[in-house]
Amino acid sequence: MTSTNDIRRGFLDYFASAGHAIVPSAPLVPQNDPTLMFVNAGMVPFKNVFTGLESRPYTTATSSQKSVRAGGKHNDLDNVGYTARHHTFFEMLGNFSFGDYFKEQAIHHAWTLLTSVWGIPAEKLTATVYHTDDEAFGLWTKYLPEERIIRIATKDNFWAMGDSGPCGPCSEIFYDHGDHIPGGPPGSPDEDGDRFVEIWNLVFMQYEQEANEIVGELPKKSIDTGMGLERIAAVLQGVHDNYDTDTFKALIAASTSLTGTDAEGPRRASHRVIADHLRSSGFLVADGVLPANEGRGYVLRRIMRRAMRHAHLLGAKEPLMHRLVPALVAEMGAAYPELVRAQPLIEATLRQEETQFRKTLDKGLKLLDEATVDMAEGATLAGETAFRLYDTFGFPYDLTEDALRERGLTVDRAGFDAAMAEQKRAARAAWKGSGAKASDDLWFDIAEETGSTEFIGYSADVGEGEVVALVRDGARVDQAAAGDTVAIIVNQTPFYGESGGQVGDTGTITTDGGLRAVVTETSKQLGRVFVHHAVIEGGAIKVGDAVRLQIDVARRAQIRANHSATHLLHEALRQRLGTHVAQKGSLVAPERLRFDVSHPVAMTAEELADAEIAVNAQIRGNGSVTTRLMTPDEAIAEGAMALFGEKYGDEVRVVSMGTEDGGKAYSVELCGGTHVNALGDIGLFKVVGEGAVSSGVRRVEALTGEAARAYLNGRDERLREAASALKTTPDEVPARVIALLDERRRLERELAEAKKALAMGAGAGGAAAGPEQVGGVAFIGQVLDGFEAKGLRGAVDDAKQRLGGAGVAVMVAVNDGRASIAVGVSDDLVGRVNAVDLLRRAVAVLGGQGGGGRPDMAQGGGPDGAKAADAVEAIRAALTEQAVAA
């Protein structure tokens, strides 16, 4: 058998003999494409070569590129372990031509390597071409009969680098694993089967496109090919499943040995997950990625924890993953020496992460068990519960989803997303500073070259500075012109960069030479480089220019008011609720403020009103706001509270505001944000909402100044409208609404009773409203069309009373084609007849699954309401069978 290592070496050697430069794999962290989380294809390291932005000392190359697909657009994580060919880590074999050879040689090389070097039978191969690519079709006829050259009109056979840039048709080579495996050739109705597997994709870069429209041919046509090493290894080793190749078998053998479990059987997927995730975890750590709560580190943590949960399923009582690293290094260390060098770090990282995760894994799984104990197969776990698992136990969503998959359950993704919205916002903001728009290396280079930005905005709304760097499309540039979107870095600025919950400033940057750049956002990179994200409306800008910076003064004034109000609110809540209250997050925007605090329960209306009164009292007092610079230790000694999300250096700003009895400052906090000069500048403070963020964290939302006044005016207007509609005065609206609600509840009760009586009187299903004898017991079974499912239990209880003794009552409600059923068994029959057993007979008829309850009362349902009467008959038959058996 040809080993995977030999296949990799053979591929590279073949192309080296054909004049290609062997290029070592690039790290998994992209060095030239900040839009990518990880390198996910063989051509990524050559992207700038294809576009002409970079030159290399060769025109043809070959590589075996490490790749990860576990985050963002390309995410295979959820499928890993459950299919034959999904991986988070894989190796992409490729050969590349940068304006050298084109289609004819690319096809020749592919055919020669596959058939002559590796000996794959020609009859096992099929090729596809883009439907208009007659040239490629003609070239393939030298090697394949026309019936095995398939024209494909979909985007699968046309590749583009983006909306603009190089593009061209593809030719994919498929291997036929044999007619014993279901599936048809590409382009056929059965193409999604596993019989024909793509093993090599040849991309012919020959066109230039702009805005998704081809505008001409490239002056230098190029070749980009990619072949998954794992797939070709399966072919050459005579197996259909990638996990049956030698590398994976060795890793799976290690996990089976250490856990004492079989590689096949019920835990087959767990061994596969561990083998795959061990590879991605090991290589990511070797390339400098460590577990974290954001960015690449968070993706790594998700991968690790998914593997660790599967180790738990295998019965591993102690950390397992780090003990598998020697097997990984033994299999792949020769090809990738970085694994050998990083082995101690990989083992230590895995051990530490698994030790830490195991402390919470059992608790989290216990919570999951408790939350799903009564859930039938096919049910959905509440998104809030999934979020609690994440927030309390560090369970990523996909880990919860993966755990539930084995039980036939799903998760409410929308509910989870809603609960996670704030965390995602924070994660996106953090990722913006660690690779989404420009790499960390870029910002570190700028910081080291230009130093930290000096912020002059505490005392100035306008300033002048020198442009020290420009960034456009994730790369440094020397200049930018009208129409460009550009990040501008200046040596000093009055623009506040978003941090500590306060949003960044907006405004303009101008020059005497005609530049006008509108700043739409200001951020902070690395905590010290202020970045003005701007659109150039006119003129041009270049590094070294002297510029004038003007913030939006009115917007800043609103932000100042809201920020100072959060300090007052913080202290008001501490005095009203207790000193356990601590800030857990905030958003200080021009139009509103949001303040998250530690508090175990919802705040009452009275508590919120008291806090609001206290804040407005400070505003009316118009106390001064002062700032002092001191060491962090001095500030804490004076009672200053540190703010959530702030990072403090050797010197901190201490902001004091308001007064209490005795002349003491009302609020003293460490804060780097901007504030009003006097509290009266806030104008007015109004709480508009309170709710939960996570366990033990509450959120208060509020308005200040003109926004608060407009809110109160709007509420008054709505109250007047309500009074008019109710034909009463505004003061009498509450009493009038209460009276109407009481009347509505009375009418609803009467309507429900009427519906129930009507439904009970019109029951169907082959039984009269009175009891009949079935199997020696009294029986009532009815189908209630249009009856609400929530009333079934009451209907069954009523029917049980009409039984006149030992008996069974069955009620089926049919609504919108779906049936809900309840089964009740009288107490004196419970020992002989079980309501749950009867229910399951009926639910099966209705096309449902599961259902449950107690021996005397059970409920369930199914989608096939048309078989409601048959469900009743199924229970009647079950009672008859029991009588015969007895």
C-alpha cells in the first residue's frame, strides 16, 4: 500500500521533475489575505502572485498546503465525524503556473501523474469542463472518450477570485469508486451520491472580470490546481472512506488503545472527530494560534472542546488529547517539522485546555440532560438554554448541537443568536482589531513605526496632525483619492476611538489642498493606535500630509451626556440595590445608553424609579465633573471603581462627579472616556428598559437630554390617544384598561366553556359521548375538531368522571391538520393499563414520535390529523388485546 507520506512526496517530486519549484506550506494564519480566518486552499499563499501584486523567482510551483475549514464561510466543523470526507484540517496538493503553461500542459500533467505514475485505471476517471469551454473539452478527448467528458453549466465549474479580478473555467477530475456505491456521475440526477468523488480541480485563469462581468482575457493566463491529499490517498490505498487511510487509521488506533473502545460501532464518529480535530488543533498551535475567546483562538477552542466532549463519550476519565500528540507527530512530523518543534507546546496547550474544560463539562452535560429529559425525538431545545450552556459552562453552540444530534434533538438557533447578540457584537469589534480588516502584524508594524496616537479630545474638539499611515483594503498605501474608503492614522487626534463601551467619534478630516474626508467611525487598534475610518469625498491624501481634524461636536455632546449618566446610574444602583452591583458592560452612543450590571434578579419598577430619581437629583444639582491622573493603586485606595473593558497602564484617569451629604463626590470611577463639564449638561435622565443579559447580569437602557424629553412627550401623546379611544381621561386609563381586561377574561372563559361543550357534544371517532365497554373496561374516545390542544387534559378529566368507574378516556384535538392526543386512565386501572403505552400506539398512527406523561395521564401528537379516528381505534384495539391476553 502506498502511504500518505509517499503520495505527498510523489506528487511534489513529479512536478519538481517537470520544472516546478517546490514551495513549502505557508502557515495556517494567512500572511497576505486578512479577509480569511485561516488558509483554506492551496492557492491562498499565491494570491498576490496571480494578481500581479507580488513577483516570485519562479513561474511554476507546486506545494502541499496545510488548510483549515472551521470558521466563517468555509466551515466543515459540524459534519466532521459523520461523513467520509469532511475535515477541519486537510492538505491541498497543487501545481501552479503564473503565465507559463496553460490548459494543455495542465491536463497532460494531471493525466500523466494519475494514470502513468500512480497507475489509476483510465476507465475509473471522468472529467468535467465548463459548458462553453470547447478548448478543454477538445484537449480531454486525447485521454477520455467523449461520453466521460461532461459539460457543466453551473458555477461549480467556473472560478473567480472575487467580484473583480482573474477568473476562468474549471475542469474537475472524478474517480469512480464502483457500482457497489450509490451515486451517479457529475451532472446527473444522482451526482450527490458517493460513487463518483472529485479528486482534482484544474482552474484555468484566462479572463479578467469587473463587477462580475467578464471584460477581456488576461495577458498572462495562469493555472491553479488543487487535489485533496486525503481523497487521493483513499483512492490509491483502495478505500472509499478518507478515515480508512493510513494516517487516520494510526490516529484512531491511538485513541482506541488509550480508551479501550472499538474503532467501529456506536462510538465510531467520536474516534473520527478526535482524529480530525487532533490534526487541526496540533497544526494551529504549531502555527501560533492559542485557545482564546475571540478570533482564531475561539475557533481553535471550539475544535478542541468538540474533540474533548467526544473523548468524554469514549469514557476517558482523564485528559486524553495531549496523549495522542505523539501519534500525530509520528505520522506527520517528517513532512511538517514545525509539529516536532512545537510538540511540547501542543501537548501542554491541549492538556491545559482539557483539564480546564473537564471542570465544567460534567456540569454542562448535567444541565443539558435536565433540560431534555422530557423532550421527544425531533423536539427543539430553547435557544436561551443553549446560551446558558455557553455563558455559564463555555459550551459553544455547535458543541450543544453536536451533543443533541445523538438524541434526535435540535436547537433553536434564532433564540440562541438573540441571546448571544451582544457577545457577537463584542467579538466582531475585537476581531476587527485582530485580522478582519488588517492583520495584527500590520497594526503592530504601524505602532512600532509611528508610536501611539496622542488623544487630545478631552479638551479639544478640533486639532491638527500629521498623517503617519494609510490603510486601504487591508494593506498599507502611500496615498488615497476621491471615492476611496481608507483608514487614516494621525500622530494626534481629537477623535475618540471606540473603547470602554463608548462609541468612536465621527467628523471630518480636511487640508488646505482640498481634501475632504468624512470619518464614519473611529476605532482603536492594539489599544493605542487610533484609526479614522473615512470616505474621501474630494481631493487626495498622502502619508506626511498635515491635516485638520474636526469631530461632530453635537454628536460628541450627546455621547458625553450619556457617558456621564452611566456613572451616575452605576452609583444610584449600588446605593439602591447594594454594593454587589458592578458594571459588566455598556454602550454609550449619541442616541442612547445601555448599562449592564451584576444583579441576580430583575429590578422592580420601584427600584428603577428610585435610581432614576437619584440620577436626576444629581443632574439638577449641576455638580462639577473633575478628572485626576494617578496610579491605579492610588485610585483604588481612594475608592475609585474600575470600569468593565478598560485596560489600565501606569497612570489612570479618575473621574469624579456630583456631591453627597458631607461634600463627598457622588461617583468616583476609573475611566478613559469623555464626559460633560457639569452634570446639568445632561439635562434629563429617563430609564426606558430593563432586562436580562445572562445569568446574574441585568441590563438597563436609558435616554438623556432631548432624547429623553422626546420619549416622554411621545408617551404622553400615546396616553392621550389611548384615553380618547377608551372614551375616558388620561388619569382614568389604567382603571378603564383593568375593567376591560376583566371583562375580556370573563368572556374568554365563557367562550372556552362553550367551545368545550360544543366539541364534546359533536365528538367523532366511532364512539358516543357516553362510555362503552372495551376489553372489560369503560371507554370513551372522541375526536374534537377545532378544539385547542391545551384544553385536552381538562376534557379527559371530564370524560373520566363520566366513565362511572374503572375506565379509559381518550381525546384527540385536530387543528390545522395536526392532531394532539391525551389519554387518561382511572386510578383503579393504573396497575393494569398504562396511559403512556396506549398513547404511543396512537401517536404512531398519527405519524408522531415519543410522547409521554404518567401512567394515569399522557399526552402527545402527530402531524397526520386525518388519522385521528384511527388513533382512537388503535387504543380501542390495544385495550381489546390486553383483555384477550389476560
